[in-house]
Amino acid sequence: MPWSRAELEEAFAHYQRTVSRCVELGDWNGFADLFTEDATYVEHAFGHFDGREAIRQWVTRTMSAFPGSRMTAFPANWYVIDEDRGWVICEIDNPMEDPGDGSEHAAANITILHYAGDNLWSREEDAYNPMNFLAAAKKWCRAAEAAGKLPDDAREWLARMGGQPAA
């Protein structure tokens, strides 16, 4: 079913506002509620999730642990809309909080959303190079450690990823 550009623009703006609110509250349940009951979410590093509740389980777990818990926003750097097919394709930045020295650390992904109507999405796919995210998170950890502000969860994550600290 073709959607109007105005509806797709508003639905994507609603998506972005919801994500911002989830970051602000530290509660990602609202993100899962953006999807239809039978939605599909394809995450290239974490897998394939079928259904809103599977998306909810994954996103609440992932965004409450390092490095997701240290990401401060998910702004769209750009986006395009395919009105005929109901797709929104965008580049999402994933900046991390200041590690204590004022440096900036981030990585971007391409997000592909398929609209289902009523501000709901039937599919999301996040495509990116996991090595770029790994490198950004490791650099963030090193900067936080040098600033004397490396949190325990990041220290443990870095040790698991083979980047030292744990002790």
C-alpha cells in the first residue's frame, strides 16, 4: 500500500522522538512498541528477531549494558523515503557520552525501516561494520581510563573484548 510522503515523514519523526525519549528515560520498552506484533528486526551483529516481544527482550537487554548504555543519542545524519513502497532508509549516528576528557567517540549504521501504518513499523534492519563499533567503544574505554573515569561495566566489557582492563 502506498503511503503519503507526509505520513511517512511524520512516522519517521515519531520514531526519532521515541528513540530520544528512550535514551532520556533509560527505558527501551517504547522502542519495541514502535513495531507491529509480528515485526521482523534484523541486527547484523546480534541476529534476527521475530515479533515485538523478541525485539523488546533484545533491545532492553542490549541498551542497558555497555556500550549501548553509554550512547547518548541516535540522530539521523540523513534519510530517504520511498513513498511507493513505504521504506525509510537512513544513516544513524551512535555517539557515546564524554569519557571524561572531552573527546568524541561514535560509529554509524544504516537503518532500513518498512512502514506498516499507524506509526508502526513491520521491519527494521541495521547494517553496519561491527568492527567500527568495536574500535569506537575500545577507544572510548581507553580515553575514560586515562581520565580516571572508566566505569566497571566498561572495564569488564573491555577485558572480554581483549582490550585489557579488568583488574
